Amino acid sequence: MTRTHLTLDGRSLSAAQVASLARRGTLPLLDLKARERVQEARETARQITARRRVYGYTTGVGANRTATVPDSAVDTFGMRLLRSHSGGIGPVVPDEQTRAMLAVRLNQLLCGGSAIDVAVLDRIAEALTGGHLPTVHALGAIGTGDLSALGELGLTLAGELPWRGGLGPAPAPLVLSRWDALPLMSSGALTIGQSALAATDLRLLLDRVPLVAALTLTALRGSTEPYAEYVHELRPHPGAQLLAAQMRELLSPADWEPPLVQDPFGLRCLPQVHGAALDAWSALDQVLSVEINAAVENPLLNADAEDYHHHGGFHLARLGLALDQFRLGLLGTAELSTTRLGILVEPAFTGLPPFLAEDAHGSSGVMITEYAAQSALAELRGAAQPVTLGHAVISRGAEEHASFASTGARRLLESVEHFTLVLACELVSAVRALRLRGLAPAGDGELRDFHDRAADRLDPSVADRNLTADVEAAAALLAGG
């Protein structure tokens, strides 16, 4: 694998770049000026805590914020925080999600909102480069900071938990102090990293939707009027305009007369429904671009003003809402795909045998793909339930709200495969319908190329048979394989 290096500066990292770092296509470098800012902050922090109470440095945390940490306990306080907060439960987080967490947290720390030791930044960068990972458990956050996951990272950095995987020697243990413990944990880096991975994968799939839908429309000889520029000039939602423009480009060689004056919703309302999903993705991407490059430590060090600010910037309310909106938008797009699949198996629309079978004598053809697609759609429907409806009061009432963005991120990751499979079922059926009609997209543009690649991968037989391999091949094509 050819790898490139990416300089992290705490200001300009994108979700797609997080995914590249997580998947080992890119290796991190630290911006020297950003690293220097962090290194210079320690003395300022010492001066501030010498003259005022600062949460997590001179006091306990959570409901213990009223407790004073005496000078005699300062040296051990940081490690006690990490040990007490590291109790994650459930399955171990997959490797690429853990690497995404490391990439996000490293970049955030370079924003300069704390007095964390630069050696912590260097060790995280070393772990990313060498492929060494902490063991992080999936459950332990409610959208107000990934405390348990980052606590486990802290104990691994300190040598109390082992690194796993990687090439060469594992990063050497660090001595972590009160200046390191709370800043390291004050973030939703795992949630943000998981969201970045899912958003990156789903952007590719969203771009495949017009290709699949255009094949279905070609097989049905459907109308191109719903995508007319004039229609969307008068109702200018960005996502709808983008989708309509894509469909116009893909279908520009179309020269047929539609059999119906207007098509079913699966084709006619595609700009409105899928356009909403595109807009929701854009909104999520904007939120992620802020969160990935945000200084979120509580308290937040303002080195220029020589003071700390106590705040709630760790709360992921905006990300939780963006994740909810996008999963709901994704569901709508998937629902339209299943409706188009239903059209493809109906002779009244295609003029072909029921279920695109080899004849009309009881053969079931692609009938099972409807069941399979609806099964995957049911998973998407479950995942689309808004997590922000949740509520929690914890830490003896001191923390009385939660976004549950962490749950929303996991649900979005789960949605990637199910959304892919829904589209794959439609693609299998659209290619079969085109074969049975002896048709192929006109011209030699993007739609024809996509059709030909799909046709090469899918078994041309229309005999009743197991279709699992066909759907899996279509899914691999959709995912970029």
C-alpha cells in the first residue's frame, strides 16, 4: 500500500481524512507550530491554578467538583481519574474505529485548549504510525464525552494496559499527571471518529443512488420530466437540485417516449427524497468539520488571557441531531429504492414476466430480493430511531442532559451495510430487466460504464437460482470494489 503523510494542525482535518488515517492510507505528522503552542501552555496553566480553583486540577470532577484536591494528592490524582473513568463495557471497538478516535483526539489536542504534555501527542502519533492500538470497549458514553474509551487510551499510554497489534516496539509508557488525564478524556473523539467513517462511506453510496435509479428508469422507459432544471429552479433545495442535475446528465442520451404521463413516487419523487438525504449529509459533514477541529477540553485553557473557562463544549447535542437527521434521510432514500424494486417486478410496468423470471409459469425470478431488501430496510428503520429522544440524569444530578450521539454514531455505522444491500437488490433487478428487454443505456457516458461493469459482475442466467452471490457482487460494486 502506498501511503502519504498528512500534517495535523488542529484546524483543517476533514472527515474523509480521518477515514484515511483510520484505514492506514495516510500517516500523521504534527504541525510544529501547533505542537509548540501546546508545549508552551503548561507554565501558564500552573500560574492559573496557583491563584484560582480550576475544575479537574484543583477540584474533583462531576458531582465531586466541590471537593478540593490537596497538594498531597495532586501527583496521583490524574491516574486515579483515568482508572476510575476507564470502565468501558461491551464488545471491543473495531480497529479502524479505534484509529479514527486516535486521529480525532490527536488533532483536537493540537488546537491548544489544554496544558497536556506534548509527549502524549507524540505517543498517539507514534501509535497511529505503527498501527498500535489500545483496547477500547464500545459502551460507556452517552454523548457528553467518550470518557471510558479515552480513559482506556490513557491507561494504555501510561503502561497499565497493553497495546495490541502494530509493527515494531509498542510506544513506551508515559508518566501521566493531572495536566494530562482530564484533557485527554474531555472529548467525544470516538463518537466523532465513528461518525466520520460512516459519513465517508455513505457519501460514496449516496453518489451511487442516481446511477442505480437511472438504470431502473431506463429499464422502465420512465419520464425525465421530474428532473427538469425548471422544476428545481422554482423550489431550489440544494440536494434536490444536485440530484436532478445528476439525473439529467446521466439520462441526456434518452430518446424514448414514456408510457405513463407520470411515474410512481420511486422515480418521480427521487429529487425530493434523496435530495433531503444529500442535504442531511452536508449538514452532518459541516458539524463534523467543526468537531474534528475543536478544542473541547473542560476546563478550556485560554493561554492568551492566562485563564481557564469552565463550559459545556464537550456536549455533542449538535452532532446527535445531525446524525438523527441523516439516518432518517437515509431511510427515505432506501424506501424509494425498495419501491423501485417493486416496480421492476411488476409486469404492468415492465411488460416482462412477473419477478423478471425466465417465463410466466410459476418461476420466482428475483422475487426474493424484495424480501431481502425489505429485511435490510427494517434494519435501517430501527437504526433511524432518533437517539436524541433519550434523557439521562447522572453523577448525583450534576449532569442532567445527554445527546446520546455515541449511540447515533454506532447506528449510522450499522446502516452502511444495510443501505448498501438495499441498493444492491435494486441494481441486480435493474440489470436483469435491461437484459430481458435487450436494452442498455445509450451513449458511452458514466451510466453506460456503470451498467457495463455491473453486467460483467452479475450472472446473466434468468433461471430460478440462489441470488446471494449476485447481491453481494452488486454490493461490492456499489461500495467501490
